[in-house]
Amino acid sequence: MSNAPENLFGNRVTVEQVEEGHDLAPKFDAAGLIPCVTTDFRSGEVLMVAVMNREALSRTIETGEAHYWSRSRQQLWHKGATSGLVQTVVEMRIDDDQDCVWLRVEIAGGASCHVGYRSCFYRKVPCGAERAAGTALEFLETEKAFDPKVVYGDAPNPTQL
């Protein structure tokens, strides 16, 4: 990589600098992570929520492709490296106090979920008056964009449980 993470990010000096300044000075939590919301660039649909560490954020900025930190596998995760469903970053934003990232992406293959659905948010939880009808999750996506067994093999991935 051309820039080490420590050279890519500014130091957090003042509230004004972080909230109104031009320096990227992300606030990582105690575990060294920052949450990332990923949406479809065209539709605005939420595709997934993940976390990034310094390296994932740096690689995303440098390559223009989404990289995350997998908490279950404890390793850097280039989205689409296995499945081919690469997320190309069209726009990256950071929130006001720089402790959350928003990626707006285009997706090769049209899906982001390892289960095969377009979005990781493919089920609705009944709330309020809807709850009176039951607590079963409602599937909002009924067709998968790809067959995960073909892409990932037959063995279940225990790190996903």
C-alpha cells in the first residue's frame, strides 16, 4: 500500500477540527473498529452494516473497493474476494464526529449477502400493532440473487453462527 494508515488519517485535535475541518480523523472504538453502513448507490437500499479497522478503511480508500474487518474470523475481509460480488465504492462519507462510515456502492452480481439475498436486511421484524399477528420474521426478499452452496461450497461456515 502506498500510504500507511497512520499517514492517511489526521490526529483528532479539537471538536471544531473533527466536525468542521477537512482532515479525515476517524474515531475508532476501544477495539480499533468503526461501524460502516453500506447502501446501494442507485436505490439507497441498505445492503449491510459491518465494521472497519484502520487497515480496512485505508484499503477501501486506496482501492475504491469495500474492505471490512471480520469480527468472527478476526481478519481483513475484501468484500467479494471469494464470491465475486465486489462492492465498488461510488462515494464514501463520514459522519459529523467521524465515528461512522457510510459507503454508497455498486455491486458486481447484484447481491451483498452471503446467504444469497441482495441485502443482508431481507427480513422484517413485526413491531407494534403488527406484533399482535405474531412474532415470526417476514421475508421481504423471496428470491436469492445467487446460490451460496455453489459459491461457497456445501460446508456450513461456523464463523457465521
